[in-house]
Amino acid sequence: MDCLFCAIIKGDIPSKKVYEDEYCYSFMDINPQAPIHCLVVPKVHIASADEITAESAPIVAKIFEAIPKIAAELGLADGYRVITNVGENGCQSVKHIHFHILGGKKLSENMG
């Protein structure tokens, strides 16, 4: 499998790590869309939200337990946004499920 995020998790491609535990890895986005923009990815390969199964759902739940810890470490006490993109029309650029945490300013309500 040739997956950018799997390579980042393995350390084959450098990243600016924000957080890591046994289930997920978080790193700063190289093309930030907000003053603070990081990604959170599971350490196991799940292609997208469409591919979440009963077996992988607990891993995704662990990511959502980690997100508030990551947001707190990044100083996002005033709020933040969590986004995942799915498929071509959803602009999913890497076929490994990932959650964007965006914050550091008042975000636009316009999502489309």
C-alpha cells in the first residue's frame, strides 16, 4: 500500500508532531486553512468515513477522545472545528481517514 499518512505515521516522511498515542497520530497540516490546523489520523489504515466498520469504530472513538486533548494542547479554549472529507466531491486528498482540527480565530460559518 502506498499511503502518505501511513508513511508519516511510520516516520518515513517527516511531520511536525502534535500528539501521539497507541491509536492515533496528530501533526500540523502543511497547507493550513486556519491559524491552527492539524490533522489526526488513526494508526491503522482506514480509507475514509465510508469504510468505518464495527471493528474499526472503536479506533475512531479513541480519536474523538483524543481531539479535545489535542485542542487543549494547541490552546483552542475558545473553540475549534473538526472536519473529515470523504471521496472526490468531498475533496478527500489522501485516502486515509483524517480529521482536521481548525482554530485560532473565529471561523466562517460558510462551509460551501
